[in-house]
Amino acid sequence: MPVFITFNIYLFYGLVFFSIGCAVVFRNFRFSQLKVASTLWALAAFGFTHAFHEWSELYVIIFSDHIAPQYQLLTQWLCLAKLLFSYIALMVFAWQILSITNKRVALIGHAVLVAIIVSYLWLLIPDLHDLAVNKTGFLEASQYTRVLIGFGSASLAGIGMAVYGNSLRQENHHYGLYFVISGVGLLIYGVLSGLVPTDYHHSVPVLRTLAGGLILVALFKALKVFDLEKEQATEAKLTRAIEADKYKAIGQLAMGVAHEINNPLASSTLALDLWERKNKDHNETDSNYLYRARLGIERASAISKELLSYARPASGKKNFVAISDVLGSAVQLLSHRIKHHQIEINCSDDIFLYAEQVKLEELFINLICNAIDASPDYQSIIVTAVQEKTKVTVQVKDSGCGMSEEELSKATELFYSTKPVGKGTGLGLAICEQITSLHNGKMHIVSSKDLGTCVELTFYREYY
């Protein structure tokens, strides 16, 4: 083959794999929720090292006549070492991509990878000295490297990526198709690179380049999902900021309404006091009416105070607060919603947490509201608080409709809600998770369809 054609083939060959590395490196995976994001560094390492290998191979092909005879075998071994190093990076990627597929595929794939490594070492290491001193030994080692490490790694990486892409397609993510195509490209490249010798036909390097091009194009399309994730995250932050402004305005309005309610309530209480002074000899029926009127006024006043406490902006100051008081306050504020439900609170008065009380009230109000919405009438909602040496655990458990695995995986995403349109904003659990995190805690949700939901909050103690 003319040198000009060989030069261009290997130039583009290396460029394709260098571009694969760049396509990965210049993506921002920092805020990605996709499992594949943590594996792609190994694919980038394979792309860069393989490109370096192909370009150095091009140098050896073109200038082989200028290499002294005593260094030719050493040069070939160095090229093989670079090829092995790039295949090892691909093997690491194969291991990681298989780890995020289903357990059966991961177990089989990992077992095959271990078998490949053991077989390669068993074939190569005992005869390493003999292999290094003659050309026949080099060809044998090269064959072991390409067939076992090259074909094995590329095939398993391709299978892992195809299985992962197919799982995304089943979840109706259109970009899953591109991961599948990338996996098919890796399989094709594994066959051409590992099983088909370079000198079999002059078209082999061209076909390898085309296979690499297929991987590059499909991977470039697949990785656009990370740009989409970033855009969605930015939009979510903007929408959340707008929603926060709305809730702030609603809170200010609630504070104003609560203040205005307190004035007529105070006037009503004063009027009752004056009436009692003028009518000291009222009968039992009048006393009963007075008692009921005072009870209603006191109840309205208590709700007004709770509303003021809840709507007041958070101060950012923490104090030791009793969990029982916070739960009682939250239930009292929700008294209008729990008429057809039974809220059972199991919490001793000696459980304290260093926290911001208003935020904790908001947290428990959101969780109890969700439990009420998910539960049919006359069902119990159980709130349990337990104190240990280093942590406080609070559980909110209902026996309502529950969530499927897919719904549970998205439960804390911003603006995701299983409630009908107009019934929920999709902010509740996201805010709960944020408040829990601000108080040095973690939120864990266990739920099954039609079997109810249990939200467990674990607060690790802070001492000040």
C-alpha cells in the first residue's frame, strides 16, 4: 500500500479515537444523575491511549527502514505494551459499565473478565523470557493480547453499553438507542481489532477506522443527554426560584391575614368577658354556649399563631427543640385536614434536636400532608421518633397507595409529582430532603405499590 494512503488511514484512525476521548472529557458530568457518568473516564483513557498507539504505529510503519536491526524487536514490544495499556483501560471501562447493568449480566461479565486476565497471564508469564528474545515469541504475545485482552474487553464493553442503553430505552429515554449503537460499534471493533490480523487485507485498518467512527458518532449523540441534564437542572433552579418567590408572597399574605384575624378574635374574647361580668347569674345552658364560643376563639387563635410561626421567614438560628413539640405544632396546624384520619404520634418529651424549629415544622407538615393525600379516609398515619446516642430517627408511615419502583426513584426530583394536575407542585419531598440535609440528616424512603410508604429521617447529633 502506498505510504500516502497508509499515512492518511492511520492518521484518521488515531484521530477517531482521540476524538472519542475528547467527546468524553469535554462533557460536564458534575451534576449528572446517570450511572454511566462515573464510568466514562475509563473510555476516555482508552480513546487517548489507543490514539497514541495508532499514531506511534504509523511512525514505525513509515520509518521502519531507519530503525537499527538491534532495536526493531524492542520497538515492536514497546508498541505492543502501548496497545496492551489501551486495552487495559478498555477492560476497566468494561468492568464498570457491566457493574451498572442488571446483576446477572454484571456477574457473568465480571467472571468472564477475570477468566480472560487469568488465561492471559497463564499463557504469557511462564514463557515471557523466551517470548522476548525472538520474533516468533513476539507474534505469539501479540496474538494473545489482541484476541484475549482486545477482543474480550471490547466485546464485554460493547455488551455492557448495549444492555445499559436498552434499559434506558425501556424507560422511554430516546438517547438509550445511541448507547446501544455505541455498544454495537465496540463489538464490531473488537472483532476487527482482536480477531482479524492487520495484514489479513489492506482494508482492515479502514474497517477499523469506520467502526471507530461509528462509536464516535453514536457516543457523541448519546452524551448530549448530559447537556440536556444541565439545561433541565438550570431550568429547574429558575422555576424553583420563581416558586420560592410565590411561596414567599403567600407567606407574607398569610402573616397579614393571621394578624388581621387576631384583632377580631381579641375583640370577641373581650366581648365575652364583658357579657359574663354583666350576666353573672346566667344559667347552665348559657355557660355551655359561652364555653363553646371561648373554645372556638381559642382554637382559631392557636391556629393563627401556628400560621404566623410557619409563615415567618426562617431566621437561620438553631436551638435545642423538642421533637414532640414540633410534631404537635405540625399536627395542630393541619387540624383542618386530619378530620378523617388518625395521626398517631409515638414520641417522648425528652427527645431534643439542635435545629431550626420553623424548618422542622415545614418538614413534618410536608410529610404528613403527603401521607394524608396518599391514604384513604379513616386510615392511621403513624409518626415515631427514637433517640439514640449519636442520632435521632423519625419515621412517618402510612398504609396508602404507595409508589412503584420507577416513581420511588424520582420521588425527590424537583417538580416530579404523582398527584393529579393542580393537586401537587412536586416540591414537597425535594424540600424535605433539603431541610433534612441542612440539619445534618438523611432521608430514606421505602414504598411499595398499594402497601404504603415509610419516610425515615435520620438526624445525626450536633453539639454546640
